[in-house]
Amino acid sequence: MKKCTFCIKEAIYFRPYSGESFCRKCYIKSIEKNVTHTITKYRMFTPNDRVAIAVSGGKDSLSLLCILNKIEKKFPKSEVIAITIDEGISNYRSEAIKLADEQCQTFGIEHHTYSFKELYGYNLDEIVKASESGGKLTSCSYCGILRRKALNLIAKKVNASKLATGHNLDDEVQSMVMNLLRGDIDQMRRIGSVLEGKKNRFVEKVKPLCHLPEKDVALYAYLKKVRFQSISCPYMETSMRSDVRQFLNDLETKHAGIKFNIFQTFKKIKDKLGNEERKKNIKNCVICYEPTSGKICRSCNILSSLGLELQKPKLL
């Protein structure tokens, strides 16, 4: 049996892309060190931040909650809170919300939960049903657009200075490849480890797990005995992301480390694209009054396109 690369204990895991073997203790330490390094590299936080963590109840967000809760204890003037979005997906969301709430209670972390129904007047199941008669987007696209707006709304509501999400390396690389396939230059500009706020209109978003592959995060959650929702969202298989995910996983199996190479390459491309996105004039949506570069924000636009009655989010 192989020994841990970093101590004399028996290894439990070999990491192909780094060529290292780990015992349980050294593996956990390596993951937490990776996150700390990522935070430092991209200057994600300041010692006085009130950080809202987007906690879905899955392995990534709950692992992030564990790690940031540990790091936060070293900075007495900082604070970590959790926010959860209930999209309204039948026979799926309630378990995740319960697990998120249990973990927050264990850590003594303030937890805020809001639903699509509260914010928009409709849950995701209702929105997807409305889209069946002519909607142009996938269920995942509707959900993603509305979730992003909801997270920013709630982060502002709870006075967070930063919004931390559990996006891992796989998530980021999948988005990069999808935007390339779609020829979506604007979205390519918006991908990044740190997405800056704009004059208090958007809370700055950070992604501390962006250098960690999904499998690494999953093993960390298992070794830390984190209870998370393991079943996949019932809408997941309807998206292009599923095909891209499989394609990238096949590549990674044959060429260990290729996901990180893609991440680094796209980062260079983004730097070359420049800051045109930042120069756009930010206005108020004429319907919900939230920030947008056009007359109507994207979330109000997609709901309107489905013939759904629009309203100002009830949170405001």
C-alpha cells in the first residue's frame, strides 16, 4: 500500500493530476490550504468583511461553509452568514434546505432562506411549465438567471460585503467551454474568481473553490463527514452543461490536469478581452428597479417572454 507523500501514514487517495498520495489528515489539510491560497491570490476578502455564503445544501457549498467558518475564526472582526434560495423544485429542494439549516445551526451561523415564490411570485416548476408552450431557454438557464438575481438581492438585504459561492473548477471550466461554443463574448468576460461589485449595485462575488476539481471537493466532504444532498436536480439532464461535463470528464481521465489548463487559458483570454463590460452604463430596470445595462433586466425579460405577470421582488 502506498504511503502518504507528506507523512509516513498509509495513503487513502492518489491524486492523478498532481501525482501525490494522501492520508486522511494530509488530504483535508491540502484542500483547506488550496482554498486559503486561492483567497490570498485573488484578494477575495478583507479582515472586516461580512461574507454571505450561498448554501444550496450540496457538497460544494457545505464544504465551503466548513472551510470559511474555520478561516473566519482567525479574523474576529469578520463575519460569515449563509443564504439559501428555495427555487421550488418538487421532491428535491426540501431535503437540501434542511441539510443546509442543520449545518448552519451546528456552526452557529446566521441563516437566511428565501424562495423564488417570495421574490418573483412563481416557483421554478411553474416557470418551467410556462416555458413548455414556447420558451426558448432550458430550465437550467431560467433557474440560473433568477438565482443570480436572487442571491444579489438577499446579499444586499443582509448587508453582506461579499457573496461567496461554491463554484468549483469543473463548474468554471464547463461555463467557459459553453460560452465558447455559444460564441458568447460578454458572458466570457463575466466569468472569474472574483466578480467586482458596481457602486453598491451588485455585491462582489467570490469563488474560493475555483481551483478545486469537483471530485476533490466531494472527497473532502466525505472525509469531513459533511451531510449533503447527493441526488441530482431533476432538471439537470435537460441542459447543454450535462454534455459538456461528460466531454470534459472524458478528457480529464485521458489527460490528467487538462481542466486546470483550460481554466488558466481562459483566464488569459479574459484578460485580453479587456474591460468593456465594466464600461456599460448601469440603470434601473423599469419593472423591478434592480440594476441592469438595458431597459429591462434579464430576469424580468424572461418572465415576461413566458407571459407571466411581472412584479417588483417582494423582498424589497
